[in-house]
Amino acid sequence: MSVDRGSDEPMHRQIYGALRRFILDGQIQQNTLLPSTRSLAEDLKVGRNTVIAAYDQLLAEGFIEARAGSGTWVAPIQQKRPPAALRAGLAAPQKLSRRGQTIVNGPQPPRNAGVINFHPGVPETASFPFTIWSSLLVRNARSRDENLLGYISFAGHPGLRQAIASTISLSRGINCTADQVIIVTGAQAALDLASRVLMDEGDHVWMEEPGYLGAKSAFLASGAQLAPLKVDRLGWHLADPELPPPRLIYVTPSCQWPFGTIMRIEERLQLLDIAERHGAWIVEDDYDGEYRYRGRPVPALRGLDHADRVVYIGSFGKTLIPALRIGYLIVPRELSVPFDRAVSITGQFAPLILQATVNDFITQGYFATHLKRMRRLYARRQANFVKLCQEHLAEWLTVTENDSGMQLLASFVRPYKDSDVVAAAVKEGLDVQGISINYHSSEPEHGLLLGYAAMDERQILRAVLALRAAFMRLDRQ
């Protein structure tokens, strides 16, 4: 054994680690007398206190024991481990649970660093008022408010819960109280929490087909049986006789993912009636319902009368900054206490200092101003994006404007597989997302879901030309 004086690791940790490894691998047998601290220190040319520190750590962990009058001995560890090399050969293959396999084996949207980003649902961050945000954040961090520093308010910062309840009445037509608002770490955490609280393993979930991949993953992870609720550009097939009685129904009625369709009022009323008849819960994912470019945003399904079986999910990831990881649920009054308790044991609560800062950002008027500015910006970018697609991509794609959302559906003019287009785009330094990954059980439609909101005019042109080059690459193959 030796010590490396040039290492960043302290010498007592090197000695501790070497002895620990020798004992575990059986190179030093149990009931072996170890050198005295003075003797080992002289051999290694280190201070005696260095060896004492190493021995003390081994003693605390039970690897060695001090026997009165006879020195320090390796403890009689009952089960001797084979050497590391042999253990590697004997080890059984590590297996995930069935749910774990389902989660990790599912399709994933591309996420490549250092490329042009056409990801859907990504907001503009360059225009975010960081100076204002920083000032609010610093003030909350310096406040030393015990209400922001302890293990309290698991369901969310009281001020933010009240601010959401107040603003969502105006913006989305939802009447609720603050105790019905549950703050979590993003929309995906909200989906996970809802599936855990509202479902048992084997329950049927009506899942939009095509539909949001993140929701599918959350429900499968909770052991759900997915039943495809078919959706096309004309609407939801709610009367499909093949659908089983549901325990939960997942919908994106304000801007269907990925088609961008808005659910008509007759469909909304029919959906509420179905949930009432079956005693089912509806999960309304309003992932970017704040963004409507002509007229006012469409009121949420949760805002209709008699919508007491709807759990509404919203997020600040699209309206502020994705990395905040702050989302929320608005639950029926009867579920407010169960969800409050569930958050406390699942660990899905967002940092209170960040929540307090979002609350200040809302109540001081900055959120409304920022949202209004982003609506105007995204409307201009969408019009410019469609124009550029028509000029440069008409040979391969059909892209039309949409009244809502932060992305547009692009249909192929020719019979491409979108996975081939995605692969060709990566070679041109471009990340795009095919829509086929949003199909779960039926023959998929192929196309692209293109996010334009995060790019300025120069970046959009660059992305469009890169996509054109990807199609030309495919055509040459």
C-alpha cells in the first residue's frame, strides 16, 4: 500500500480506501492484526494522525475493531466477498421492473446539443425580463422568511396558489379556490401525481390517439391499460364502441397534441357526460392554452358548469422559462386534501423561493405584460414561419397557420417516413420531431411537429433551409 502525495484525495482517505478495499476483497482476512498507527505511519512516511483518521473511519463502519491490550484487528465479517474480477463474472444481469422497461423502451423525442432546435413547445427566453426576475428572486432569497425555508406548504406557496386561482378565472374561465391549486415540479410531475392518486393498476385510461408521449409514459408507469381515444383533424371519436369503461380520460382540448384541433362545445359536454356516467376522472392538459392569436383564449374544459370530475394541469414552462420546473393542478374540492398529502410523500414540490418569486411576478403585473408581449411575438413568428415554409419547402411539406399553440403540424407531400426525415435533419444540424411517435396502437400518420416560437427571423430561415437540405439529402438516396 502507498499514498499518492500529488492526488487531490486526502491521504487519510487514500489509506482508508485501500484498507477497506483489501478487507472487502479478502486480501486481508478477518481476525488479522493490523499494524499499529505509529508503525503504519512510519512505513508510509505520513503523520500518525493521518493513519488514526483512517482507522477511526474504518472503526466507525465496522471494518475493524480495537481489542483491549492487543491492538487493532480486522473485524470478523461473516460473508467473505470474492475478488472484484470474479464478482463481475458471477453477477446476475440487472433487471428493471416491467414498468421500468416500459418507460425506458418507449420512443423519445430527439434532444441533441449544439444543433438548430425545431422542438415543439419551446418558448422564447431571450425576451424574458431577467433583470426584473433577478431582482424579485434576490429579494426572496435574502428575506430569510421561515415560510420559504422549511418543510411546510407541500401543496405550494400560499400566495402563488391564490395568485393562480385569481388569474386563471380571468384567463381560462376556471372558478376555484386556492386550496384546489396544487403546485408541483412541472406538468410531467402533475401527470405522474394524478395517475398515482386517481388510478389503480389495470385501470383503463382513454388516451388520445395520437397523443402526448409524456402522458402515455406516466399512465403506463402507474400500471394503466391504455385504450386509444381516436382523434383526427375534425375532432374526438367519443362514441367509439370499442372503448372500454374508463377510470380516467386524458385530453388536450384547447390545442390537441399534435394536431392543434380545438374541442368543440358539443364534444366537451359529451365528454363530461361520459365521465359522469362512468364515475371517471378527466385529466385536462392545458399545455399552451394561453397562446391564442386571434380572439381570446378558448375557456378550459374545467371552466364549464358541472365539470367537477376534471383535473386541470397547467405549467409555467411555456409562459415563463422551462427550467423553472413549476407546474400545477387544479383539482375538484373533494380531492384537494388527498392531493396535498400525496405531494408531501412523493417529493414533487417545487422550491418555495422560486414559487414566491413567480407569485411576485404575477401579482406585480409582470406576468400579464410578458404574456401579452409573447402572444404578439409568436403570432408574427408563426406568420413568418409559414411564409418561409411555403417559399422553400412546398415541394415536400404543407404547413398552415393555426390560431393557437407554439408549434405547427407539417404534412408530407410525398410518402416519407418521418423517422427518416428526422435522421436526415440531424445530419444537417437540425432537431425535428416526427408525429408518428405520438401514436400508441394504430397505424401512424407521418409528418413533423415544428416549433417556431423560440427562434427569431434569422434563425427560422436557417432552420427552414436546413430542413430543405435534409429533404434534398433524402431524395438523393
